[in-house]
Amino acid sequence: MDEVDRRVIRVGIEIGGRINFYEGLRVKASGTKYANPLQNDCTVTISGLSQATRDRLLTDTSPFNPSPVPKRLIVDAGRESYGTFRLFIGDITSAEPSSPPDVDVIIKAKTENAQAMNVAAVSAGPSARVSAIAKQVASTLGVGLLFEAMDKSVANWSYTGPALKMIRRLEEMGGVRAFIDDDLMIVKDMGRPIRGAVRILNMDSGLVGIPKATEKGLDVTFLIDRETRLGGLIRLDSRMNKPLNGDYVIDQLKFDVATHEDPFFYQAQCSRL
């Protein structure tokens, strides 16, 4: 009998530039990532913390404990056979205890939420390349950049307003798809997947249930893995719904993982190529 490939979920809390990781506890995490300017979100429930650790965690992440550096939530997931990968990074928006008799801590976070209240004022010359503008936006937001769009010139680029809304302005001016995935801003052409990010889905590779057709393409559920990427490609090979087989771009990626319960899934909303 083959040995069970056990799940691994690790939760990190970053406060003031210092990260504490919690592993080997009862953990549930769920959230949604969007391949558009909407903020990704995540909710984590941690059980089994000591009272002292729980109290310290709730105090450190409290909105009434101000800090110039955003308090961040990090979620890593994977299996013992290949280790963990980064599932989510975001700024903590709330942390609270569960109702008695449970002794859980519930933490919620959103991607780059600290930037939602910041005001940005940026501009370029009479003509600028989209790649240069994207680099300026990523630098202002404090994230990395993956630029895979066709580069072109944009006239009279300027923006003043909430920092996070620069991404939507970049989409409109550059005719591209732009979004933040964890700590990386991705800029790509509309309707095209990220290069090299391919997930082949069939009964033997983690496909769960029967894929369903949607107005834009596909709704499919499958086991969590480290190859799947927001904005990447899904290549479906279904035996139960063969007319849907083909290539799709991931527009939305929900995740639902738990250490001691059934969920360990992605649910992807995709557009047909």
C-alpha cells in the first residue's frame, strides 16, 4: 500500500518586517484571486494555539495597534512529497476570536490593502511605452513586475487618485490585462495566458467532478497544485464532457484548503481560447 502524501499548510504572520510561521495546527483557508484589478482575498481559521499565542496574535494584528508597515498574512500549501508553494499574500484587514466554545483565531486579508488608502500622483512624458508605465506603477505599489504584453506607446499618461486604481487606469490606457497576484503585478495581452504556466487537467491529474460550461468558457474544480497560476493556461482533457476539451485562460481562481477536512481544491473560472 502506498504511503499517504500528507497535506501541509503553513500560515505566516508578518508584523514590522518579522515573520512568525505556524505549522502543524488545525488550519482552514479559503479565498479568491482575480485576473483583473479587483483585490484578492483570503480568510484563515487557525485552531490549537495556546492562549498566550492567541492573545499576542490578536493584539499584534488589531486595527487599534497602528503600524507604519502593513501587517501581512502569508499562506503556504502543498504536500510532503514536494513541499509547499505560496498560495496567498495579503495585508491583514481583521483578526478576531471565534465564538465559544471554540478557541480559533479568524484572520482576513486582501492583496495590497494598505495601498487602498494611499494617494498616488504619477505621470510620464508626451509619449511612453506601456512597459515603462507598468514598471512605474509596480514600483509605486511596491510589488514586482511580470510584463508579457505587446509593448506599445501611450500618449500623455498621468494618474492622480487611490494607488490601487492605477492598475485599472493602466488597463484602459494600454489595452492590456493587469492584475496583482500576491506580491507580483502581471501585465499581459487580453485573452492570452501567461507564458509557461500550463495545467493539464484529466482524471489522472487531479480533476474533480465534471467540468461545466459557462458563458465565457469553463468552470472546473481540481486538486491544489503548484503548477496552476492565475492568468495561466488550463488544458482540459475530460472523459465525461468531451465537447469542453481544449485550452482556457484562468480568469478567477478560488482556493479552499484544510488540514483536517476534505477541501484541498482550486475552482477556476476560465475563458476559452
